[in-house]
Amino acid sequence: MTAELTVLALAAILQTAQIIIAGVSASKDVGQEWLAGPRDSKPDFSQRTARLRRAVDNHFQGLIFFTIGVVLIVSSNQSSGFTALCAWIYLLARIVYVPAYVLGWVPGRTIIWGVGFAATMLMILASLV
């Protein structure tokens, strides 16, 4: 397996962990009944839970682009040290992004997001070379 595919698998595990952590936090805020129900109304979440949920959504958005980059690199057999480094930078940025978002690091959260997004775009651009 290429480094890029390994990182993609780890990014999926990170996303799963984020969903679980946000779910546990939401459960503490609103209880299991709301979580198990149809969610017709939006409850008032704590600031921490709201940030955890937004971090999950943000990672879904970033993961789409990262997956595109990995598919392009792997399917065109263009995996290289550079693209592997980009993949690892993306994952590291996503790992650090979660506490940065939850703790409200300004402007750190945006800088961390930018590093991960840039690494992803560089992978995509590398596939075009």
C-alpha cells in the first residue's frame, strides 16, 4: 500500500474518532433520547460540542479533496516522496486542527487548516505533472 493510501485510511479513522468524541459530548449536553430520536429540532449545544461538530463537518469537506488527491496520485502511479510528505502533512494538520478548533486558537486554527489544504492541493497539482 502506498503512503498516500495509508494516510487516507488513518484519516478515515481520525474522522471516526472525531464523530465519536462529538457524539459523546453531544450526549452529555442533550442526552441519549435526542441523539437516538429524529432530531427534528436543534438543541442548544455547549460551545465545546458545537465546535467539535463543526470540526467533524470541516474534516468531511477536507477529506473529499484529500481523497481526490490520493485517487489521482495512486491511480496514475505517481506516488513519490513528495506526495507522501504532502499526505502526512495533511494528516498531521487535521490531527492538530481538532484541538485548535475546540480551544478556539485564533489565528492558529486557520493557519493549521491552510497547511492541510495546501498539502492536499499540492498533491492534486503533482498528479497533473
